[in-house]
Amino acid sequence: MDSEEELDVEIVVSWYSSLKELVLVKTSEGYKKETIKNYKTGIQSFIDYCVEHGVHTPAEVTRSTLRAYLTGFREEHSASYCN
């Protein structure tokens, strides 16, 4: 396994561990399965964005990262949203 593959594995494990921990916490708090599924879907979208933009671990997420994601999310979804 070369160093790039090792980095990819570390990225996946780090993000997966964080998502798994969130699911465990929300399950223990009594959240319904559908709510947890919705959390997972939304967070997976954010994780995909982060990895695509070079944010390899949850610890690397900054306010700028979050703002950029939310701006893109709003722009992407505003076209399909009608009041």
C-alpha cells in the first residue's frame, strides 16, 4: 500500500468513526430511525464536500469550510425550492 492509499484509508476511517459516533449518540438519545437516517444523509453530503476540498479529518473543519459548504448548499437547493 503506498502513502496515497494509506492517506485515503485514514480519511475514510476518521470520517466514518465520527459519523458512527454521532449515530450512536443520537440512538442513545432516543431519536427515531428516520431522523437518524436524515442526519446521516446530510452529514454524508458534508463529508463528501470536505474530502473533495482537502479537509481530511473532522478536526480540520473550520468556520470557512462550513460557510462555503452552506453557501453552495443554499445555491444548489434554492433553484429547486419554491415558496
